[in-house]
Amino acid sequence: MIERLSREGPVPASTFAGTITLTAVGQHLKVLEECGLVRTEKQGRVRTCRLHTAGLTVLEQWIRHHQEMWQKRLDLLQSLVEEDEGNDV
């Protein structure tokens, strides 16, 4: 959904139906809205979805933080493994 919105811009929510039901589309959009990645607007019977790029910035920051944390943990694990391998000699 995010990929399509980034390519095509605002689209009616119903355009996502096809391989999944409209109910599933609604559930996915609700999660994306709660995360701040998508905004929807209802005009009459049509709900239009658009990408909310500010949400992507927050997501990028979250990913960067967790990537740094895991990299530190993996570096520590590598040091421990190398130290243990050195003790086996």
C-alpha cells in the first residue's frame, strides 16, 4: 500500500481491494493511519488515502535507533566469539 501510494499519489481505498477484501484493506489502513504513515479522507462514499511523509521520518528514526542498538549487540557478540575462539587454541 505504501509503495503504491508513493508511486500513484492519493487513491481511493477501494483500489487496494482485489487480492484482499475491503474489510482487510480497512484494517490495514487503520494500522497505517495509527502509525502516522497514511492519512485518509472521506468524501461522500469514497475514502481517499494518501501517504503522510512525516510518518516516514519518524519510522526512519525508529529504524536507525534500532539498527544502531543491534549493531552494537552484534559487535559485542562477535568480540565474545573471537575471544572464545582464541581461548580454544
